[in-house]
Amino acid sequence: MFLLEVTSEQIFQQALNGVSKGAVYALIAVGYTMVYGVLQLINFAHGEVYMLGAYFAYYPAKWAGYIPDEGGEKPKVPLYFIGVCILFSMAACAAIGMLIERLAYRPLRNASRLAALITAIGVSLLLQNGSQIMFGSDPKYFPRFMDRESVQLGMFDVSNTQVTIMVVAAVAMIGLHLFVQKTKPGMAMRAVSFDMRTARLMGVNVDGTIALTFAIGSIMASIGGVLIAMDQPRLTPLMGLLMGLKAFVAAVLGGIGSIPGAALGGLILGIAESVVGTWSTTYADAVAFVILILVLLVKPSGLLGKTGREKV
Amino acid sequence: MRRSLATLLVALAICAGMNLFLAQFIEEYVVQVINMVGVSIILAVSLNVINGLTGQFSLGHAGFMAIGAYVSAFFTTDLSYFNPDTAEYVTDPALVSSVWGYLGALIAGGVAAAVAGVLVGIPTLRLKGDYLAIATLGFGEIVRILITNFEKVGGANGLSGVPQFQIVLSGEGKDALALDGTFFIFSFVIICVLLSAQLQRSTFGRALIAVRENELAAEVMGIPTVRMKIFAFVYGAFFAGIAGGLFAHLLQTVTPASFTFMKSVEVVVMLVLGGLGSMTGAIVGAIVLTVLPEALRDVEQEADLPGIRMVVYSLVLILLMIFRPQGIFGQRELSLRLLRRLVPGRRISGDETPKPSEDRKGTEL
Amino acid sequence: MTALLETKSLTIRFGGLTAVDSFNLSINEGDLFGLIGPNGAGKTTVFNMLTGVYLPTEGTAQFDGQLINGKNPVQVARLGISRTFQNIRLFDELSVLENAMTGAHQHARLTVWESLFRLPRHYKEEARQRERAYELLAFMGLDDRAGLTAKQLPYGHRRKLEIARALATEPRLICLDEPAAGMNTGEKSELSALIRKIRDELNVTVLVIEHDMKLVMGICEKVQVLDYGETIALGTPREVQNDPKVIEAYLGGD
């Protein structure tokens, strides 16, 4: 193996690219963190919800005739239409998320954690393979809503898509944070994740709150899916697999159960990956897992998480 | 020991007979599936020691398998690769070419995987449940990515031209009467199953189960839980490595893509289907889940619905977890005692167990 | 005679909370010692410190002249301290016999290879463990249920099995954490007799935690009373029973 010569400018440029990548990790990671918070379940199917998010944004564009046939000329898509795509995708993903919870996870709420984890893997497989049948296993190409333009920012290049990603992700994350901290349903969520039994006794609608958690997590993942599709328009049914695992790593890194932790973990992971990617893109895929193992060894509660103690 | 040795010899003879019979009378494709069943059994039975007996949830079995596959193939295969220093393709001839060399290569693969098992076992000192699952998953992925970047063994394309070995009994050339892959695979199946059964029914097996059932109580009883957990990983990894080596030489090619985390999931599902903690269950699970996809492949072609087989597979998995999470066998073993209990009229109730003076060596296998 | 178990100002804090404060305990070989106190007095925490489950924040604990704080549960078990748990912790999927046999595991003098390959010492060890386990099950009156799985046992028997399993480690000191909890009067008096037998026939020193005063007063020869992490009385059952501080803690507290 040989190392490429890399300048420090290149590294900083990559780090900046990593921020937009990390913003998407963060959007997906909050779904893992919230579900783990209320159910102590690693929702393996969450990566697939992100994948569906991208597809569900693709289809409105296709139905509206904005996707050319093969070899056909690319029609210009009006910018407002992205709003239609995102809204459709968010609604569809929220429905899917709640459906998964209702059909697959709720029957297992009192079962062993192992059974729940395996079910989650099963749901993930089902969505992957179901999508392969529904959408076909050949890649679909997401329409371009904006022409790629680069802005010079000091000595760095930033593309308009990157800026869009960062801004949308930041708005979504802040919105989520406010929702969880300031609203009544958000308070119910925190109560359920603190202690489900007590929350129920205090009159919190636990089932409804859990369904809401899945819906919101799925909406965030769908936003992540649409944002990624704007940057890398190639959609495949398997795109959620690795992305989901990495976002989960981001959640663990930040401290599972913590929403600001998910944001922080996502950013760190995105930057670390991009910087390593300066040398080797294949090794970049290993970064997440190395981080994962290090975090679990050194501080399993993550950067912003809390530790628990077993009662003897 | 004499008893197990005798069992082993008889079993090996049966393997040899089965090998010759299959090669003679059964079509090649079916033999291939049977061989794959053998590899799956080794994987499932060895993972059962980690996940089933010891209760550690490993999702990294594909990683151990990959190490075994690549290390053994490294010894037996001519390696062609691009040397960037001299800027030309070079070929290193295989290091071993005899049947004994092959066995040595398999063992080396197992040992390499076992060493990795120690490395993975150490984090288990701290991690439990799904955190351990996700850490072992990470380990498996790291192994795969490292191999993908290792040009000498073919990088992402993998290694091809992995040889097959045979023991010629008589004759020459195509008509020779020879023991081949089937014999090697099922010999290791027998060894793995026999040793695992003997492990399970020993003070160490009970210690492993004690760790699973209640780690704190096990510690207080003086069972070195940390050492037991590492042992379970080493044992499971060794046989996963052997299975990997057999797999590579069966398919005659290895690629990193064969060892994704889906492969680990597949083995876990075998255990869960059969009943986590039951070796009988592991074996049945391995057979069903290796044969079923092959059978569904035909259905898929006839119905012209590519991918439906995996949909069925995942649906079965979800329904299984919802309606029978303990699997087919639960934690029971299929044994003579269980069979006897099923026969009406000869019921053995739970409290009629033999007293210590009685010789219980007979229940060993 | 020096004490078998001696703690000096043993203290543990969880965060800001001092669960046990400067705890002193002295038990001689052959004692039948009771540690009592109302709920939340810190009794189980003391056990957890003695058996290596918790690390004391301050103070020392010596067993037979050896320092034991800082040792982990496995090392403590090797030294000869065994225990039961308030919330029973059996190996539910193992049989009653196998549960008792796991207690004898730490004395196994064989390597895993000998078991894997069924070498002669494996059989010897199995026979030894089985024999010892049966003896102890018989001692506790469980030998007719050896073949059931532990989870099939009724509650009272589960408590007894835990004691049998602890005895199989061949301890010099056994710590019983609320052995009579949840038992009816008949079971309790049977258990009292068994506890006395453990000391008299097996020559194992016994330390009992109970909040059932009657049971402790009936069997123990020495009693120490703990309240909010502090010792408030120490003496014979009769002395302790009449101690005004004890009466206060039991009647005033609840």
C-alpha cells in the first residue's frame, strides 16, 4: 500500500465536506437514539426507512413527469417541487415507521431483547428485499433540482447542495430539539424514555408516544434520504444498509439516548470519514467501525450519554 | 476417551462411505448443497457455543469465517498479484500442495481465527447484549474491509483458483475412487459436533451456561466468567475459521463479499430457528436454512419473482420471533432420554434421575 | 483467637450518598452471626462489599488474615466466602443437580482439554462434583428433585438450592442474604434448623442477614444491628432485643 501526498488544504476541504455528510448521519442517528431511548431497541430497520425516504421523494417527481425515459432529455424541475417531494416522503416514511412499530415491535415489547433485535434485523431484510421487488434492483436517478454551483469561501469550495444540506439539517435538528424540550408530546417522550411504567401511571399515553417517536425518527430519516439524493442521486434498495449502520455508530458515539449527542456524533463521524477518505475511500468505510469499537471500549455511554448501574 | 475415539472412527468411516456414495450416484449440484449444509452446521454449532451456551450475542461470525477462509487459501493457492515496486504481475506458487498440507492450512486458518477470537473476547469483559452485538458486527466489517484492501489476496475481487484436494483410494484420473470435499467437510462436522457435545456436558459447559444464566451468581460461585467468555469466543472462532477454510476450498474462490454482516446474521438466524442454546437446534436450523433458499430458488424462477425468496425468509424470521421466539427445540437437546420420554408408557418423570453411584457415562453422546 | 472475618471502618458512597458508614464487624470461626436492621439499612451493601461485588470507598476487610477489599468476586470465592442472594439468582435452565455442581466447579483440577477429549480426569471430576452435589442436596432435603430444572422448583426450595450451591464451593464462611424472605412459618422453622446444621455439621461459619427479628433471634448467637449504614447495637440476642436504640429503629422508623 502506498500513501498519496496530501496537503493540509485538501484535508481541511475534506473536513468541510465531512460536515455535510455528518449532518445527514446526524439526521438518521436521532431516529436510532430516540427509539433506543424509549424501547432499548436497536431499530435495525431505520437505515431502510432512510432508503425509502429517498425513493418516496423520487416517485412524485416521476409521476409528475420530471424523470426522463432512458436516453431522453432531462427536463428542468422547478425548485418548488422539491417541497412536494419532501412532504410526500416525510408523510410516507412516518406512516412506514409507525407501521413497523405497530406490526413488528409492539407484539414483542415484553419479549427478550434478543428476540426484538432479531426481529429488527428481519424487518430490515424485509424492507430491503421488498424494495428490490417493488422498485427493481437497478439504480434509480434522482432528478437535479439545482445546478451544481460552487462558492469560494476563503480557501475552500462549498457547493450549493452542501449548503442546502447543512441548512436544512440544522433547521430540522433544532426543530426536533425544541419539540422534545418544549412541547407536551415531547415531554411525554422524555418521560417514557426515563421510566415507561411510571410514565404510564402518570397518565402518559405510552403506546401513542412510542408511535410518535417512530414517526418523528422516520421523518428525520426521510429528510436525510432526500438530502443525500440531492447530492448523490443514485438510489438503490441497498443504500440504507451501510448508511444505517454508520448512523447507529454516530448515535453510540454521541451517547445513545441523547439527541444533541446524535448531532455531535454524526458530525465527528462525517468529518473523520472524509478526512481518512483523502487517502483511501475503502478504508474510510472502516473508520465508523473502528470508532465504534473504541467508544465501546473506552466510554460505552458515549460522549454525552449517561451511565447506568445494575442493581444487585 | 476410548468411547469418543470409537465414535469418531465409526463416524469418519460413515463420512467416507457417504462421500463415495454421493460422488457415485447423486448429481453434482445436490452434492454441492449437501456440502454447504456441512459448512453451515459447523458455523451454527460453533456460534451456539458463544451465543447459545454462554449467552454472548456475537454478530461477527462471518469475520472469523473470513479469516479462516483467507488464511487457509493463502497457503494452498497460487497468488497472482500486481507488484507496484516492479510494476508487473507476479505469481507466488502455493505453499502447500498435499492433502496433509491442506489439513495444516485449515488448522492454521482456525488458529488465526481463534487468535482474533481472543481479540474480540476481550471487549466482552465490558459489553453486554446489543452493545456486544454491535461491537462484534463492527469487528466483522473491519475484517472484511481490511481484506478488501489487501491486494496480495486479490482485494475486492478476491482469490480464485483455490484448489480442491482429494485422497485417492484406487484408480487414476477421472475414474479414480477418491475421498474429496464431502469427506473433509463432514469429518470436521463430526469433530465439531462431538467436541461441542462433550464440552456442553462437562464442568466447563455448565460454567458457560452459568455465565449465560446469571453472570453475577457465576462469579460469586468462583467461576472465572471473563476467562469463560474468552474461551467461548476462541472455541467458536476456531471452528468458524475451519468452516471458512472448507468453504473456500469447496467453492474454489473467496471474495470479501461472501463475508458481509448478512452472513453473520444468517448463522444467528439458524440458531434462533433451531432454538438458541440447543445444539440439536443449531444443526436442524443449519440444514433447513441452507436447503430452503435453494428450494425457493426454483420457486422464484417459476413464479418469475426474483427476490421473493429473501422476502419469505425475512417474513418467516419476524413471525418466528413474534410467535415462537424460543425456536423449534427451545434449549432442549434431542437425546435418547428425550425420545424415551416421548414414547408413551415409559415416562420418566423429572425426579427419577439416576443416583451418583450409577454409571452415567453412557449418556455422553 | 483472631477473627475469621474482620472489617474496620468499611465505608461506601454512591455519588454523594453514604450507604454504609464506618462499618466494623468481627466474626470468629464457628460463629452463627446475625446482621439485622430495617429495610434500607445497608445490609446487602455490606454483603456486596464482602464478596467483591462492590468496591468499598474506605476501610478494610480481612478474611483469615488476608485483605479482601479490592478482590473480585471470583478471588473472594476462592478464599472461601460464599453467599446467597436476596433476589434469588439461580441458573434457571440448569437442573437442580447441575446448579449444585457449578458450585464445585472452582475446585476442578482439570483443563478444558481433558474435558473436550474425555481424558480420565474428566470422569473423575464429574464423579466428584456429582457426589458432592448429591450430598449437599440431600443435606438440604432436595435430593429427590435433582432432575428438575431450577426454574421448576417452588420458591422455598429455590432458596434452599441457592444455599446448597453456595455450600458446594466448600466455603469457610457462608453469607445468607434474607434466606427466609417469603417463607411461611413452617418453612422458616425448617430453615432455622438447617442453618444451625450448616454450622454444627459442616463446620461452616454463618453470617445471616434478616429483617425478620424472630428468626435471627432464634438461631444466632451474636447479633449486630445496622441502621442507616451505622451499627447501633451488638451483643447476644437478648441484649440487643432490650436495647432502646434498636426498639426505636424498628418501631419508630416504620
